[in-house]
Amino acid sequence: MRAKIDTKKYMLAFVVTALVFFGALLISNRFSQKRIEEIKSIENNIALDILASETQFALLKESSCRTVDHRTAFSEELNNLAQKLSYTEENLGDKNKEVIDLKKYYSLLQVKDYLLVGKINEKCGIKPITIMYFYSNAGDCDDCKREGYVLTKLREEFPEIRIYSFDYNLDLSVVKTMKSIYGIKNTLPALVIWDEAYYGFKSPEDIEKIIPQLKKFRAAQEKEKNATNTSTQ
Amino acid sequence: MVEAFFSGILYVFLFITLYLEVFFLITFFEERLALQEKPHRTKLPHYPSVTIIVPCWNEEKTVTGTIHSLLDLNYPKEKLKIFIVDDGSTDSTWEVIQKFAHEPQVALIHKENGGKHTAVNLGIEKTNTDLIGCLDADSFVEKNALIEIAHAFNEDPSMMAATPVLIVHNPKTILQKMQKTEYHTGAFLKRMLSPLDAINVTPGPFSIFRKEVFEKIGLYKKAHNTEDMEFALRMQAHHLRIRNVHTAHVHTSTPGTLYKLYRQRLRWAYGTMKNTLDYRFMLFRREYGILGTITLPLSFFGVFIFLYNFGFIAFHAIQSIIEKIIEISTAGFIFALPRFDIFFFNTDFMAILAYIFIGLALVIIWNGTKLAEGRFRPSLSIFYFLVFYGMVAPLWFCRAIINIILSKGTKWR
């Protein structure tokens, strides 16, 4: 006599499977939510730091040039934020409302940092290297991904460079203003280096030609590296 | 949109796969007490008479070990006959087996080559014992394997056939080690299918039958080079009970190279699908129980589900590799130690499902290893199985589907 089909067992297996399956979905959503909260928290911290820095700069005027190292301030935090935001955008999709809100806030923070850097430049006589990068991930920019790789590498190699990336299609008045100030056309990717706009893919070599200081930075880095090696021997 | 469509199909397939794993684990939970039974029998109140047929075709290297393992069985000699049937070997198999001619239990039979099933059939026709079994000439039985099976036959008069737990013999290459864990998972699944009357194959290494089975449904017949599967399905079609005796252990040789493994698995995959098609009248039929509703659909459609899931993963893996190549060719290789940040730990839905599947696979491997080896020991075999099996199995599954479409058969070797 063949073992009979136990309908209860089939049902139990179905219920357990459904619980596990939808449990996985819930857990995944919970983690995504936690990520968004973490990004929000980082953004808030950076906003607070920028405000503090602006206030400090306003209070101390020129003397802040000596007390605060503005060359790399917020650079690392903004890079870290950019990486996390990019990862979240990849996972949740660029149409996700919360991702769009985070990107808007991130764009605002970048502009604030850009303005602060401008003020420092003016008061302290420092000329930081800034690159503004306009991209699109709406499928109309074949080279944007490659340009992103190049800029990520530059960021890692030269922390002194401040790279601000803006989604060309982001519906945010500040981004629109930036686009109009620099007259950015819809021929992406577009880079703004020292107030001049460059269109199309730019390789690391192209960027080094535009910014000759990068060679000096590299030479300084190598010198420092050699000095460290000599002192440890 | 296209991505969402393909992901949707994948989710349905993953749900089905998860359902089956849960189903088997619930069965495992039901069977947990029976599984604690360890091999311990040294004597039986009744010893049924047994004939073991060893079909050989060019097995000069392994047949001696096979016969020795049979002679060493813990079973009364007068109750056990061993038929060595040389199926027209072209090597020195016939000469090699002559050294057993003086053994009173052993009968040496020579015939023209006609295929494994003809050799087994010849042996079946020549005997009249209570139980008749087969042992491939590249397999080796443990001392108590037969007494365990005989005990199971004594205990359950409705049991018409018994299959043992198969263990990979002396795994040396990475592929053999991979198969070792694969056989462990197979041992677990076979044991789970046993109480559900849903076993769909009585493998060549040491499947034992009551003689009534052959009287009732006839002998082996040619069936896509997987006659042992056809025979099991014919038994199931006649509602004859097949049980797995997890306390009986048999060691079997496995292919050591990818090409040999491919040939063997192509034969198995093609045969499984063809036999399932031949017995399609049992598909989704309640009167054939779990066999009709789970085992047979899984045997046929499982191949497509496996290939679809593999295709999806492979597509994304290739996409990632291409992106990495573009990144390196664009920006150069950046050597940086990876910074650990829990933020970047993949927790999307698909990743969490993957963790669950790996977890369930480990539960199955753990219990399969315990069935085969008595206790769980972590080994590289598990790693090889988890990493490589998914990469190599599509080779024979794809070819099996092509062969079915083209109606092209397979070869034994």
C-alpha cells in the first residue's frame, strides 16, 4: 500500500515556505531602511559640520586659515557618503523616492561645501582643486559609468581633490542653478574644472593634462613614501 | 521591465525550490527517530537466501575488490550466491575472475556482450533465491550491508526492493571529492523519499529485490542506458514498495575527470528525463503519491528550473565581470585592501534567499554525512560541492536537453 499524500503536510510546507520567503523580503526591506537611516544620519552630521565650519570661519576670519586645515575637510566624509549613496541607489533603484530625497540632500551638501571652499579660497589664498561632474543614469549617457570609475580612482589617489557629482536630471533647483551658472549642456558626461566645462569622456591622462598640479601631488606622494621607507629601514 | 519579468520567473522557481527543501526537512523531522538507528546487527532470526549478480564489462581493475567485499559479507555462506557475469569483456576481466572459480559461493558466467541489463537478466533467470540483487563491478559493500538489508526485508513484508546508502570510494580528485558530498546529499534525499514511497531509481550498486518482483513485472529491459531507473519506475507503476536502508553502506567508484563525469551524468540526466517521459502517465497523479506529485516532476522539470536559475546567476556574474574589466581598463587597477563596512554587506532579497538556501543545503549535507559516515566532519568536499557543482552540472543538463530534442541517445562510456 503506497504512502498516501498527506494534504496537511503539503499545506504546512507551503505555509513554512511562504513565511521564510516573505520573511526574507521583510528582513531585506528592514536592512534597506536601516541603510537609508544611516545615510540620513551621515548627511545630518555633515550638514552640522559644514555649518560649524562656516560659523568658525565667519568668527575667526583669516586666522581660521591657520587653525583649521580646510584642504581636506569633509572630503573623506563626502566620499564615504557618495559610496554609500551609490550602493543604495544600485540596490533600491534610481526611481526610489527615498533615494531621490537622499541624493537631493547630498547635492545640497556638496554645493554648500563648494561655497565654503570658495570662501576659503578667497580669504586664505588656497586654491583647492575642484571638479564638478554632471552625469545621468537615465540610460542616455554611455560614458558616465566609465567617467565615474576615473573620478573614483582620482578621489582615492588624491584626497586633496574635491569632486562634486550631480545627477543632471535631478529635479532640484540648486542643481538647475549650477547647470545654468556653468552653462552645462545635455552632452554628458560633463566636467567643470576651474570654471571651464569639458564634455565627453575624459581619461585620467586627459584630466592630468587639464590639472598639471596632479603630477606635483603624485611626486610629493612618492617623495613622502620614499621618506617613510627610508626611515623604517 | 524585461529584468522584472525574468526576476519574476526566478522568484517563482526559487519558491518552488524552497518549498521542496522545506518539504524534505519536515519529512526529516518526522523521521528523526528512525534515523537514529545505527548499523549493529550481527545475527538475524531468519536469513533469506540471496543471489548477488555482478555484471562485468571490462572491469579487470576493480572486479577483484568487488568480489572480495561480497565474500567478506557477514552473511551465512550457504545462503549467499554470487554470480559474476562477464558481459563479453574485451580486456582480461574473464581471466582475472578465474581466481574465484574455486569459491563454492561463486559462479562464473560468460556471455556475449549485450549490455548490463542482459547480464543481470541472465543471472536472475539462473537463480531461485528469496532475494536477488545486483552489484556493479566497481563497487564494494561494507561487511554488514546485506544483513542490514535482509533485516529490513524481514521487518517489512510489504517491502519489495531495498536500496543502500552509496558512498564515494576513495575520492582523490577535486571532482571526486565534490561527488562525495553530492552523494551525501543524495543519501539524505533518498532516505527522505523512502517513507514517502517516492524513490525513482534502484541503483546498480547493491539494490536488492524480492524474487516476486521479477515474477510480477518481468526482467530488466533496455531503457536509455538507465535500466535501473526504468525498473524502479515500473515497480512504482505497479505500486511495489522500494525502501532505502540507511544502515546498509556501499562504496562506489566515481569518475575522476570532468570528461568521464560528463559522460556518466549525461547518461543519467538523459535517462532520467526520457524514462520520466516514458512513465508520464504517473505525473501529477494522486494515486502515485509523492512520486507522481514531487519526484517525477522534479526529475523532469527540475532540470529546466536548475538551468534557468543557473542562467540568471551566470548572466549577472558575467555582467559584473565585464563591468570590472571596463573599470580596470578605464581607470587602471587600484590595489587597496578592502575596508570592512557592514553597510556594504549584501542584504537584498535575492542575497538573503541565497543565504537561506546555503543554510538549508548545509543542514542536508550535515545529515547526509551523518547517514553515510556516522558523524559530521567538515571537509573540503563540502566547499567543492557548493562552489563547483553548480558550475559543472549545466554541462550535462544542457546537453541532455539537446539530446532529447534531437532524439539522440547516450553511450555507456
